[in-house]
Amino acid sequence: MGYDPDEEPCYDDGPDTWDHPDPLDEAVRASRHRNMADGQVAMCVAHLLATTSPRECLSARTLVAAEVGPALGLGSGAALKLVDTVIALQTRLRA
């Protein structure tokens, strides 16, 4: 019994009978995924903060913001706000 490319796949029912997801359930699922992705970004920024050493007159905060901003398509203010938020979370939520 081999594979026959001319043979149509056999389904019990077609796409018309499949259940459509509830929009509210999909919104909750998407929100959870966004929260997980935001957490991963925060963990990466925290790792960059921990591994970046200050250079002359620039702090690690400024250097990480300068590196993260263009990579994520953020302006300088948004990048600094992200780094400051990560620092605040890191100091308040020690694991």
C-alpha cells in the first residue's frame, strides 16, 4: 500500500462543518501569548543588563537601551522606558 498522488485525502467532514473558535477565547489566547512574548523580551533585556559593563560615561542602562531600541524598532524614549521597566521588575520580583 503505497502513496498515490492522484488519490484525494479522505476526511470525515469538510471545513464547513469544523467548529469556529469563539472570538473571546481567541482574544484571551492571544493576550496570553502576548504576555509570554513580553516576558521573554524582559528576560532578554535583563540578561543584557547583567552582562553589559558600563563604558566611560555611559551606564549599562544607556548602552542596553541603545542596543535594544533599534533592534526592536523603538525610539530612544521607548527603549529607555523598557529598560527602566525591566530594572523595576527585576528589583521588585526577585525569583
